[in-house]
Amino acid sequence: MLTLPLVCRSCRFKWSASSVPTRKAHRTISSNRRYFQVSEEVQQAVAERRPVVALESTIYTHGLPYPDNLALASRLESLVRVNGGVPATIGILDGIARVGLGADELVRLVSSAGQPNMMKISRRDLGFALGRRGPDGKAFNGGTTIAGTMILAHEAGIRIFATGGLGGVHRGADQTMDISADLTELGRTPVTVISSGCKAFLDIPKTLEYLETQGVAVATFADGRDGSIDFPAFWSRESGVRSPAVLFDELEAAKVIHAHLSLGLDSGLHFANPIPEQYSIPQTQMEEAIGRALEEALAAGATGAASTPYILTKIKDITGSKSVTANKALVEANVIRGTKVAVALKELELDDYEVANRQIHSRAQVTGPGAANYTSSGASMALAPDTSKSCEQSSRPGTVTNRASDETSAGMLSAEPANIFIAGSLNLDLSCDFAPSASTSMTSPELHTSNPATITQSLGGVGHNVARAAHLMGSSVQLCSAVGDDLPGQAALQALKTAAMSTAGIKTLFADRGSRTGQYIAVNDRNKDLVLAMADVSILEAVAADSDLVEAFDDFWLPRLQEAKPSHLVLDANWAPPHLCRWLKAAKAIRSHITFEPVSKAKSTHLFRLSNSQEVLTTFPTTGINLATPNSYELAAMHSAARDAGLFDRQDWWEVIDALGIPSSGARVQMAMATNSELVDRGVPQQSIQLLPFISSICTKLGKDGVLLTQILPAGDARLRDGQYAPYILSRCNNGTEDSLGVGGVYMRLFPAVEEVAAEDVVSVNGVGDTFCGTLVAGLANDGKKVEELVDLAQRAAVLTLKSKESVSPGLGTLQILL
């Protein structure tokens, strides 16, 4: 009898049927067919056994209005990524069940909430949603419920699903037979659902009884508690109903899932994660609101699928913002918990896989369209050792060179050109966090002696951080920087490759001529606030005519810039003034949009210390710089440097200032109305306006106070005539030079902070401003949007980095959906 090969969808290996233990067959469906599609990212993640977390879509399509639903979708996907997982948002779009909605797909789905062709999809609805069309002839869209999401997640090989609250047995079900399909799905689909229990207006004891009858394993995370643990009641940590089992951490949960799946059981698991304590609403208070909501639902005849949305709306009306805040907090906590469980489960599965792979190594064979991405043993090429290259020892004593990387880079001129060039620093960052023993009250390290610390190393540098942010936002980026032929330089190059960023623009310079890879060391106190920092970025500061850096610009970076002709160039102020001048001239010659990131108070002044500023720092309408992103201190330093350099005495500067239409008496009232009195007292708007002739758009970062955008609008700009922009038009040209000089007016707008980040949520301020800059430029280059349309998005990106231990949050890419 012929032995047919079996193809395992989740790992893409072809095994002989005789080579694996016999177990109950898993129902399968092709990952991309007429009615079912899995995104490339999710397919690859499942194939490489990376942790994938499924996310439902009814919370967006039937729970929140647009664009609030889009913001939540972005937030939840970013939480998965920040905690080490791959998000797979599931929904129905254009009559196709999709696992891992792309950015544009998610926008299309959530923006159609409330439209006639939007369905709520459970198991029973899948065939109708996929096989029919609406009266208008268009295919249906749909948000998948827990049951619908479980089915599609299982078919894609996803084991973990994080959501808000589980459906259950409704109160009075003995009369209505109203029992959620979520429960029966858990009884027949082997997916682990992590939620905050079932919604509190359901009958919790009967729900647990029903789950037991269905063979569903149920447990609750202790979340720091001892003793008897209640099954949570969604908005409340306690329900008065004891949990069938208790889990103390994510690893223990993963072990339960691993054992369950190893037995081939077809039932699912439900792990309840109690709402964070600070957001929990007392059970007695919620019961009162629930009682009123149930009475109104009964009077309104809201039954079946309509009952839950109706009751939730009434509870929101009764409790005000409390339940809404709690809803957001609990779903975020569940997504974080679910991702950590998925990561722990991956480690357990990899241990088993390594044992199995040793046993059948000679029979393993990669199949499918992505076979070229794997070695013959089934390992991802990204993780396999590279045996195609050998280390080249330098002829210079005591050094290790990376000439091969330069030669490789030289051959990459014809590769796909980047549309953004970032010229700036690339450093190795060391963060030293003071870590005294718990018994001491010391908050800062002691001077003149050794201190206990937690020391972490990462890739940084302003240029790198801006490039990384733009890269994660989907831009084609080339970082132009230099490293030494030393160990930190080798580590930096390898880290870039690991992050899938091009090294084509990185020049290796020889250490015996004084070149050292940039390094930054931060010493932080017990609260992770900066105490002292030391930076060595001298590699970008050599200015002698015969220096390696001058030669690198002429022979290495300039040819790349001229061939690629990127639409945007970002310059950070770590370059010495002569090098800034070279970059500015080259960028202006190819008409690139130029963004200046000031880096620090001291280095921000480099821009105004150019030997030929009249030639390079030209004024509007051909401004030397198109956009700058200083903080308020850097803005003040730039203003002082420009004044001291005599730039405010230039005739061309005065002509632009005069054309702005600001009265000779000043515009204090108008500026205070556009911003606030405190900023005006500090001189922030005034300093921005005086720099506008040289920098046509300035985004001043104000921390918790948001971002001040000041820009020149050209004559004839539609915003000067649009009523919605009227509050932000500070002044208009009134001296009749619109046709000759082209100035239309001044746009000034204070954007409030998008989120008030609690002190305990701040992990590191390193890279926050760089993330803001990189996101702005990515939006300008990729989508052609105006700066004011991108400021809030850039702030959201900065907040992600503020909450991340990395210099740029790995979860930044999920914000692409907001572009």
C-alpha cells in the first residue's frame, strides 16, 4: 500500500505517515482559498513556531464607533508585538474570512461599522456571510465573535486567543434557552481563550456548569492573590463563585495547554484573567447597574444576539465612564497576558520539536512556496548559521575589519532605492539602572565607588532611532552612518541585519586613524531617571580635509544619495557643521525634503555655525530646512545661535518676516489663543516664528503639554480659505508680496498630548523624540500627508517607545494602519 505524505499546516514539513505517532486527524483547510485567507506574516510566524495571538473583530465592528475602534485595534496589536508576539486580527472582509488583517484591510473593516452589509459572525453565520451577497450585490463584511474567531484561528494553526469577555448562559436561560455559542465552540475547538471571565450580567454558576459539561478546562489567574480565588465577573475581580482551578503564572498556563494539545483533545480551554485591581468596580455596585439594564432589556424585547449589545449599552449609560475605562483596561490586560502565555507555549513546543527533529532529521523536507526560506533541516534561514561567509582578518595588527561589508554595500547601488535617507549617528547604547538591595532606601548610585546595577545593551544613536522608526512604519530607508572596525562596530552591523535593516549606507572606518564606533552610556537612578550620561560620537566629527569621514562622504555616501534621489533626507545634528553643510548642499541639489533633528541643546546650534550659511540656509520659498523637530530647550538654543550668527540681520530673513502679516505691535493675544499664555511667556511661539524663514515647518516637542506646530503656508494654500483651519491661522500676508515672495500666512496649532502616561508605565525616555521624528517623516514620504495630519500619530508612536525598554518600540509597525 502506498504511504501518502501528510502536510502539517503549522510547520510546513512533510512527514511520512509512519514517522509520527498516530493521533486524531486535525481538520485542515488550505491557508489561501476562495473563502479563507491567512496573511503572509501569520503564515510565516506559524511556520517558524513564533507566538501568534488571535484577536477578534466584533469589539471593533459592533462595540465602538470609528475611529475609536481603529485606535483600539492599533493599541491591541501593538501590545502583542511589544510583548513578543505576532497579532492576528480576524474578520470577514469582501466575503472572505481573513486571518491577520493587513493595515488597509483593518481600516476598511472597522470604518464600515454600522453599514448594512456588516454582519456579526458566529459559527452559524460563516456560510451565509461567505456564500451570499447583499441586496446591493456587494459581498458581506463581518466582525467575528469569540466562536467565529476560534474556528478561523484554529484553521490557521493559532492556539492562543485573547479577548475581552466570554459569552455565557444568560440569566433566565431556563425560560429563554439563551446560551452563547462561545460555550459550545469551546467544547469542540482546541483554542485557548483568555478573557476576563464571562460578562457579569450572565449567570456565572450556570456558565461554569455548562463549560464543565462541554469538557472545557477552566482556570483563573491568581494575579498575586493567595487562598480561594473567584472566577472573575468581567468588571469585577470577585464574583462570589469559586474558580474550578487556579494558575499562578503564564508558564504554568502554557504547560496546561501543551499537555492538553499533546493528547489530541478537541475541546478548548478558557483561562480567566481578572481585571487589573485599580480598574475593578465593586461587585455590589455592578449588580445594581446590571439589574437595571436587564429590566430595560426585557421591557425593550432585546433577546438573542441583540441582548448583549443592548445590555452593554445600558450599563455604559448607567455607570458613565467607569465601565468604559474598565473595558479598555481589561482587554489590554488580557492581550498582554495572552501574549505572554503564547511566548511560554512556544518555548515548550520548541523543546519538543528539537527532540522530534533529531529523531526524523533525515526525513524532514520543507515544502510550500516559502521553502527557499528554510534550511534542509527545517530551520529558518534567519536563524541558521551563515556558512557562506568567512571572517577576514585585517592586515593591520590588533584590528578586525569589515571590508567585506563595504564591498557588499558598493554592489548595492542598483538595489531597490530607499525613498528616505537618514544621515546620523549609529551607537551602541548601555543603560545602567541602579539596583540596590530591597533593604536600602538609596535612590541614586553612590559616587567614587562601584554600585549594583542592571545593565542592558541595545542599538541606538539618533540617526539609527529615526531610521528604525521610519522602517517600522513601512518606509524604505537607508541609514547613512559610520562605525569603527572594532567590536562595537561589528555588533552594530549584526544588530542592523537582525532587525532587517539595510547596512548598505554604513561605512566602516579604521580604528588606527582614531575612528571609534559611537557609544552612549546612561546611568539611571532607582526610578530609571537619568543621573549621568556619557556619549562618544566623535566618529562623525572629524573635519580635516584628509580625514576618512570627508573621503567617505565624497566616495561612499554622495554617490548613493545621487543615484537613489530619495524624496526625503533626515539629518541629525551629531555631524560637525562642515559635514552638515555637505549633506545640505547635496540634498538641495536633488530637491529632497530635508528634516533636521537637533539631538541636544549644544548640538542643535551646529546648523547655525555653517561657514557659508547664506548659500545653504536659504529662506522661504526655497528654505534650507523643510522641517525641524526640536524640544523647547533645543528651540531656544537654535534661536539664540541664529541670532548670534547674524541670521536675523539678513535682508532675505526680514522680507519673509514682513510678509507673514504679524503687526509691528506683536501678536501676543493671537499667539496665546493659538497656544497658551505660559508658552507665550516662555517665548516658544515667538522663537518658532523667527526661525520660520529658514525652517518652513517646526514641530516643537513639549512633553506632557503636547506638540506645537508652526509653519509658513504658501500663498494660495487651500487652508487659508478653509473654515476648519481658521482657528490656526495666526496671520496672513498683507503687504502685497504674495505673488513675488509667495508667503500666504502662518499656521500655528498646539496639539495636546495624545495620552497621559502614568509614571509607573514609563520604562525609558531614550529614543522617544527620535521615534516622533521618524514617524513624521515616514508619513510625509509614504502617504504625502500634511504635517498636521501626522502629529497625533507621531505622538502615539512616541508613547509606545516611552513604554518600551527599546530605543524604538518594536510594536511601532502596528501603527501603519493609522497612516
